[in-house]
Amino acid sequence: SQTIHQWPATLVQPVGSPLSLECTVEGTSNPNLYWYRQAAGRGLQLLFYSVGIGQISSEVPQNLSASRPQDRQFILSSKKLLLSDSGFYLCAWSLGLGTGELFFGEGSRLTVL
Amino acid sequence: GQQLNQSPQSMFIQEGEDVSMNCTSSSIFNTWLWYKQDPGEGPVLLIALYKAGELTSNGRLTAQFGITRKDSFLNISASIPSDVGIYFCAGRSGGSNYKLTFGKGTLLTVNP
């Protein structure tokens, strides 16, 4: 069966520090991968998605970047965090040619102070 | 872009009551999905709907894909305290296999 894991689960970082959140998927090949951010207002905002190694699409202009160095690895990064980057970050995957069902990781809570 | 209107935004009910929430869109979707999110965790897929008119159950949960393909509802029967959480609807249009459009969620509180 497929599993998705992201880490760290919680992170407290000072403004201006770098960020790296990692996500890995097991049990499937060539998945579509996604990074979402969930602010306190509950809505899920799509930040990035990837349909293959090295292929990244950005949905919104922001202080963050994403990379996919391996088929089942997705990384969310920032060189210098802003206060507004605080939030709950969710990694997700779907089958490349599937029905669009999205499966989420456990989430990473980022607090920027 | 596409938008989903999910209602109600929040619900406070007594244990044992039935619950109904829905999502509407101005656009047609080919897939409707319903998720539940517990506090501090990622959303979990509850029900997936693929055909207009489809009615699917998962235990005490029932969801339907609207005939017009622009709406969907989720019902929870005989609610229990562990039903507490945020419920999200999501839709996928035929033009994109990659992205879902999410509703803003319904926060459900169940009083024991």
C-alpha cells in the first residue's frame, strides 16, 4: 500500500532563517506531488505541484520554492522566512493518470517568530 | 478561477443527530471528493464520486454527486463525538488531472 510521510511535524524558526520541509511517498511510482498551505482560516491553498522529477509548477508568487530531486521526494524550501510564512503545510500525492484523488501527509506546523 | 461554495461554515450539533453539508460550483466537475481533517493532521479521504447522480456510502456517511455536476452533498447519520473535525469538499474538472478545487470547509462540533 502507498504511504506518505512528511517531516518535521513542527518547526519554530526565526524570521530570516532558511526552511526545508521534506516529503516522501512509498508504494507507488511517478506520482503527482503537491504542497499546500493551510492558514488559520482553514482554506487549503495550493503552492506547488509536480508531475515528474525536476518539474515544478508554482501556483502563487511567494517566498517559497519547491524541488523534486527524486521520483518520490518533494521538498519545500525558503532562503529567508517571513512572518507570513507561518502556517500548516501539507504534502500530498495522486496517481499520475488517476482519477484525481489526493492523499495527504500528516502536515508540518511552521511558526515563524 | 474555479470556486466551490461550501456550507455551512460551521455546525454545532448534539450526539445522535444527523448532519448535512453541501458544496456548489458555477463550473462542472467530473469528480467530487469529500475529506475530513482532525485537528493537527492532514485531511483524510472519506468518499470519492465519479458520475453524475452517483450516491455512495461509507458507514454512516453518504455523499451524492449532483445531477447537474455542479454540486455535491455529504450526510452523516447518528453523529458521534469522534465526527468532530473539518470537512472539505473538493472537485476536479475534466481539463486538469493535476489540481483539485477545495471548498473552505465545514467545522463540525458534536456535543456529547
